[in-house]
Amino acid sequence: DAGVIQSPRHEVTEMGQEVTLRCKPISGHDYLFWYRQTMMRGLELLIYFNNNVPIDDSGMPEDRFSAKMPNASFSTLKIQPSEPRDSAVYFCASSFEISTDTQYFGPGTRLTVL
Amino acid sequence: KQEVTQIPAALSVPEGENLVLNCSFTDSAIYNLQWFRQDPGKGLTSLLLIQSSQREQTSGRLNASLDKSSGRSTLYIAASQPGDSATYLCAVRRGGNQFYFGTGTSLTVIP
């Protein structure tokens, strides 16, 4: 398997624009996680899915953020409208089982909002 | 809220030295604790996962221990190599499937 795939790897946009980040989890993994990493706050869990269903979105910072998982092999994280403070590295991770299995991380998307 | 602290924030050691990285957490009611490695510009790679019922896990030159009652975990790296240079993060999973990460220790192994 190619591992968790994220696109784009880098995104530069202007404040107010819509941003869509994409993730393809490892085939067969039932759980998908979205994280955000900044120097100030470290790594934070935003939301996670189980079998394509959002289970916990308490980490989503604002209504400007939304995430979907239309099928087992694809998820998106959307920010609309984007703000400079959204600049961060966004990671997607997947795992087969949540309590005993490790999470496999993608390479991340570095987002810069000007 | 669970807080996860890693000290030191940065560590520099000569090649061949054994070293210990520390992770502490405020709430002992955890399901598991995981150590990750992060290379610059890359995602996280899982190193070791310790369930709450376990005391330690070993993989090659790495050994991770867990003391839930004191809210501490250590990652021991034996015979360090320049290739071990990276940022090491610990993460705890609590009830409700909440995950909390430490801010990491940046390790540099000098050849």
C-alpha cells in the first residue's frame, strides 16, 4: 500500500478564499483522523471518522471548518473562508482499529493563508 | 483537560550515547500511549504503542515504559545514531477517543 496520501502538499492562498484539503487513507482502515500542527499549539486532533461517519468533531475550531468522508477511500477538510491564523500543517491519519492499532500519518499539507 | 508535556524541548548528544526522552501527562485515565517520530517536513511515524495495562514495549534499540500512576512515560534509545535525529512526540489516548499530543523533543545526534 502507498500509505496515507494527502494533496496538495503545499497550499498558499489569500485570506477569504476557500481551501480544500484531501486525504486518501490506507485501504481497509476503518478510522480516519484530521490533525493540525502549529508551533504554538502543537498537534491537535480536529475530527475523526469511523466507517465514513464523523464520530468526534469537538476539535474543529470554528464553523469555517468542515470535513466530509463520502466513501471509505476519500476525505476532505474544507476551510471557508480562510484566515491567516489557519496557517499550519494539516495531517491526515488512518488506522484499522482505534484502541489497539497505531495511526499511520500522511505527509501533511502545509497551508499558508496570506 | 489532559495535558501532555515533554522535557527537554531539545536535546543534543554525541553518537553512541544512550538517552532517555520524557513524557508526562496530567490524567492517568488513559487507554494507551504512543511514541512517534517526526522528520522535518514529514508526517509522523509510529515507534511504539503501549496499552494502559502494559508497562513497557521494545523495538530494536528503542524501549518505552509507562507508569500510569505517576503519569509518566520514557523512551529509551540505546546506542544513538545520527539517523535517530528527529522530533519525538508522545501521544495519549483517553476515554471518548480523545487524543492528546506532547509538543515534542527535538533530538540531534552528533556524528
